Amino acid sequence: MKHRSLLIVLMLICLNPLSAFKVTHLHMGTGNDWYTMGLGDNLDDGLSFGGHLMVAIDNLAFLKIDALGFTDRANTGYRYDQININLNSPLTFALAGITYTVTPLVGMTLAGDFDFERVQNNVHRGLNLAGLDLPYDNTETQYHLNLGSTLEGTFPLGWIRVGLQASYLHTFGRENSLQTVAVMKFGSSLTLKAGYSLMHNLTGGEAHQSMMDRLSGPTFSYYFDGGLVTNSWIFHANSGSSYGVIGIDVMQLFQPASYDHSDFVYSLDSLYDKFGHSNRSFSLAFGPIIIQTRHKSGPMKNDTEGSNRRMTVASWMMGYQKEWEATALVYPYLKSLWGFQRFNLYQPVPYNTLTEEIRPAIALEAGIKFGRDGQWVAKNNSYRPRISALIKYVLDTRTLKQSVESVFAPHIGPWIFLVGFGLDIGHDPH
């Protein structure tokens, strides 16, 4: 209880001085390691879950609070909680056709036992998943000062910007972090990054050292700012681990609308299979051409014996889509998709890959989009909810089904049926 009280006091101290300024962003999100985009594994270990708050003041100063739950059952058998409270203020200037942004940062990191284990296990129980009981490697709260900076330089290629970014963060008495990445920005909404991270443990515990090892190495990430809805994801190639955040920015409801048309559409959905697994999709469409990734991961719901097995079933596809106007509110649509399907089964502790196969696949998706493009708008984004059904055929699965564990075989197909709901976000970068 005292940790909760401490967190509330810290947040009030941080937020109270901001009341005299205009709040331009109020972003709240939740993060989890089940955002894999079909890459690596969902071990439910490492940077496992979190809560995120960002407040922007006059678009000049940004306060970020990240509450993170780390678990390390694979190596040390410990866990720890961490709260990062940081303030940064970007300075942007142009020189010789290149736009530079320097972003100094100051803040504090708290580490210890903040009862995030109870939060995680309550969520697991609500989802009918097994709890995770690990001891904390340090139950005393530690306080560390953060100082860092980011330097970014980009130049335009039409409405796309490309460049490089380097960042350094020193958490006194705990860790150093250095990252260099290549950056590509699509308008003001979608940012892609690929690069390398170096993480160095100073005086953290055993579990923290394990996390530094997992988070070091090549990375790939994206951030999508859909106005009211935001989504981000990062993949760490060395450990095969991922972490993603989905959130809302409520202040966008009060911004003047500037949307005219979509240069591209970002979509996310959740379609369910016959076992009740959520198959999450993230896609990008330029006109009728669409690129899509879809995945489900974690324990198998048809595994009634509760064996130590986890799966990743994913697809990476591209295709063509078309929609028709039925009424002013209802727009039927159809997608044809072609690509590849990944089947991965593994034992998390001790780690052992049991199945790793990729097969060609084709799919047909149909559904109804609600509202015309530009009917529901926040700032420069248009929102269209939809309901969807998908049928997929995976080629060359007969021998694969015979070779895998019987509990995994029903997830292989060859016919896969999904139904659910989604949201299309059209972005106008101008």
C-alpha cells in the first residue's frame, strides 16, 4: 500500500505544476509482450507488461510515466518492477536541408516491489491463464536519477522523411543505454526504426542483468500516431522478444479537424478462431494495395492437460481490397491476400523449439465497414470500425500435421476460419 501511495504522490507532484499550461496530449496506454507481429516468441517473460502515461504541455515539454513489470523465470527465477518518470523538451532546427531535433531528458527511475505481480496474476486469472509466482530479487525501493539526450537528423523524400537517430540515457547507479537507428517517417503518423541497442548494467540485480542482455542487440520498431488511437512495437532480435503498446490520446477529441483524404490507412483488428484465440492483425494500405501481418501466440486453449507448451501462429501477406457503398453508413468490402504462414511451437522453460515451419497461404476476407471515409474524424485522421470474417487455406500441411504434437495439429489447418472486429484509421499527412 505504501508503494501505491508513493506513486500517487509522485504523479501529483509532477502533474500539479502543469495546470497553468495548455495540455495538448494526454496519452494513456497498456503494453504487453504478446505483440510479436509473428516474429520471435511470446515467452511471457522479460519485459512482460506495463502501463504508460504521457502528458504534453503546449507541445514543448513531455512528461512520461512508464510502470513496467519484468520477469525472468528463464534465467534467474526472479522478477522486479520499475517506474520511469521522465521529462523531455525537443528543440528542432534546420541546417543545410536537414532537420535536426535535439531532445534532452531528465527524470527518475524507481525499482523494487510495487505489487505488479498481483496486477499480472489478476489479469491472468481473468483470462483463464496460469499465474506467475516469482520472488522479487530486491524488495526495497531504489531511486535513480536519469539524464540523457536524443539527436535526430532527417531530410524529406516527398512527404516521407528519412534519417538517423542516436540516443543515450544514463541511469545513475543502475544502467547505461545507447541506441543508434535509421529512421523513416510517413507523414506525422507512422515512424519505422531499425538499429542497434547497447544496454549495460551498473548495480542492478541478477534479473536486471538478464534484462540488459535480452534488450541489447539489433532492434526493429514502429510507432503509429493515429490521433485518438496510438500503437507502438519493438522487436529485439537477439532474444526474439517483443513489446507493444496500444493507447488513446483523449486530447485529440478537442483538436480542430484537418482531415481531407487518406494517403494511407493503418488498420488493426482482432479475429477469433474456433478455439477462442484472438488473432491480431496490423496492416498498412496504400489505395487498394494492402500489406498485413496477423498472429496469435501463447498457451493453447485446447491444451486441457496444461503442458509446458506455447505457440506462435502467424502470417505475413499482401493483397488487394475493394469496397462498395450499400447505404450512407454500410460499406461492404472484400480482400484477397497471398503470403506465408508460420507455425511455431516451443517449450519456454527450459527453452526448446519443438516446431518451426513456414508454408504458403492464401486468404479471402469479407466484411462491413461502417461510415464513409472522413465521416468520423479526429484532427487529421478518419476512423471506420468494421466487422470481418476470413477464410484461409494453407498449402502443404498434411505431413506437417502428422509430425507435430497432437494438441498443436488443429491449429495448422489447412482451412482456418476467423471472425471478429477491427478499426481502419485513414491518415492525412498534409
